[in-house]
Amino acid sequence: MSQALSERTSQASSQEKILIKCVRTNKEASACLKKITKRTSGKAQGEAIFTVNEILEEIKTKGDEAVINFTQRFDGYIPDTLAVDPEVIQKAWETTPSNLQNALKTAHQRIQEFHKHQIPKDISIKGNFGEILGRKWKPVQKAGIYIPGGRASYPSTVLMNTIPARVAGVEEIIMVSPGGANGEVNKTVLAAAHLTGVQKIFRIGGAQAIGALAYGTQSIPKVDVISGPGNLYVTLAKKYVYGQVGIDSLAGPSEVLIIADHTAKVEQVAADLLAQSEHDPLAAAILITTQETLAEALPKEIEYQLKNHPRREICTSSLNNWGLIVTCKDLKSCIQLSDQFAPEHLELLLDNPNEVCKEIKNAGAIFLGPWTPEAIGDYLAGPNHTLPTSGTARFSGALGVETFMKNTSIIEFTKNALKKTSSDVIELANSEGLHSHAESVRIRNSNP
């Protein structure tokens, strides 16, 4: 151990111990990863389901009255008006320090440029018999953006959700975000909204905000798609209104998994795991490594970095309950465990991250090499930071422009094309016992 690391370890020794779980077999690691994936299920979710259903029914029938009542009940204030005055949004931007304005502008530009490359192309092809077959893309008319409040403000979430909607061509964006103790929406959140051109903002949060966007109220427009992360109640509300509206995903608590070899620096690994754990007590921070020395040094390095940490209590809870260190015999085992977990964020702190990246099957976003901490993706790399969690990266991906668009099939047959294919259509219709399907084709051939 180096002298510098030894000194750091000594300084950390008097601090509260991190009881992060350490395992050395793939079987035990696999069981731990499964448990972490299911960390939001159980009794608490069952109780939340009942509350969410109650809230949604009230919003559906009573509109603004229910929204105000639930805001008072859960957030502790009665909004004098649900909507934020456009002048307040403008002033929030004008009074934002210039260095923060510049950072927001940089992030906005990078995110916007990346998402412009996602705009899907219409398709139009000519079939074998002269028929035209196609698909066209159109944006939804109204999008609802949910921005969390509570422990922290998230202007980055404003950018990551509104910019894809803007690039898609959505006509109207409605944002909801809970107010603080005084009922006011976070100033930097409002500044980011101004930068993206959002003018309709409502100071509400929780399941009641999702219900208001899904069903519409006297003040809040009904939208076509809802995106944005939230707590368990917000996620369950999105789940229950899906079908009434579209949603981006059912996001769970955030997570990072780091695969590291002999090139990884313990202080970087510790900082990256803490960057995830400081989000939420339910956040998961996982290291899978081929290096026993790294696994052994990590807990003490984490303890050192937690000294005087402003979110120490949250980090400690997250790491002690949902943190994990796994030592594997080789990189192949590391990759297998990672793919099983299908992490939201995957960091590859490896000698050759590009080769390993080719082998990865399941991950929301992959961060390659020591110069790409996950935080760069959270704020301004360009790709969206709204990613699949809790194993859903096995079948889904990041929020993008297509989240706010829908496609329509275009079919135009000529007389000749129908004649050439009619016998097959009739045969298939008859096999399903659908007489009029067959007749709708036959009648056109008999009465040209």
C-alpha cells in the first residue's frame, strides 16, 4: 500500500465503519445481485399501491380540488395558484449566476446536438406489384415532464426530459415539480425550464401530479406522454395511468456497477460509488473486480471520502444496505454477473474497456475508461441520463426523441397489387373464420 493511501486509511479509521457486503463466489454474488434488483418490492409497495389508487381516483373526479388537498396533505402547503407565474420563471433565469447559466447552456447544447441525430426517418417503399408501403413519424401534441423535488434539485432532469421532446417537435410541454417548504419550485429548476422554453409549470408533485397530467384538471392540461423520474408513489402512478397516456419507463432507484481490473485507482472507484449512493438510501453501488487488493482497500477509502461528506447519512445507508463488492477470478465472470444484473450505469475501469464493451449485452449506459465518470453522463455528455433500472436494461433503453413520437403505417395498393395478392388474403381470412375479411377483397375483384 502506498504511503498516501496508508495515511488516508489512518484518517478514516476513526469514522463510522462502512459495512458494505463483500463476496468471492459467483453463486453468492448472483444471489446478492438478485436481492438488490428487488429492493423496492415488498410490504411498502403494497401499502403505496392502495394510497396511489386512492389519489388517482380523487384526481379523476375532483380535479384541482383534489390536487390542492393532496398537496397540502403530503407537501405541507396550500398553493395560492397551481401554476408558476411566467415572470417568476424569467426572473429565475435572470438571477442565476453567470457561471451556472453557462454550465446549463453547455449541457443544453450538447444534449440537443446528440438528440438531433435520433430523429427517426420516414419510410416509403414500392412493393413487388406496385403497392406503396411506408411508415411516418409524428410527435405527440402534449408532453408532461415530472421533475422531482425533496432531497435535491435536478435541473439536469429538466434538460434531459424537455430537450428530446423539443427535438421531437412536441407542440406543448407541461412541467410539474413539487414546491419546497414555502411552496416555491426550486429556482435552478425554473432556470433550466426557461432555457428549454417551458412556460407551463405547476408547483405540484407526487402521484397527484401524475394523475393531473394523465386525466387533466380545470387548470392542468391532459397530456399524451409523461416522462421523468420520481419516488415509489410517482412510479406506481405512472404504471397505473399507462394506457390512458404513454410513459417513458418505470424507473426505480438509481444504480451503478463498476467492473475494474489492476489499472483502476481505488480513490476513483470509491468516488464513483459514492456519487451513486448519495442519490438515495435505496441507490445501489456495486464493484465487480478481478483484483483482491482493490476489493480490500475500497471500504476504508470510502470511509475516508465520507469524512465531512454533506450527504454522509444517505451514502452510509445506501452502501450498507445495497452496496456490494465482488471479487472474480477473471473478466469473463465479471461480465456474466454484470449482464445478469443489467445495470443502469456500467463503468469499465479496465486496461482495454473497448474490447470488454463489445461483450456487454445488458446495460443502460456504458462509461469507458478512467476519464469517463458516470457524472459526465448525468450532466452534459449528450446521451440521455434517463435510463432503465432494476434489471430492465435487459429489454429497454434510454429515453430519447422517439419517446415523444409515434409512428403510423402507410399502405396504398393498386388494382393490380390487390389482384396479385387477393387469393392469399382470402385463404388466410378463411383460415381464421373471418368471412367478411375475405369478402372485402373478393368483392373488389368481382366488381372492379
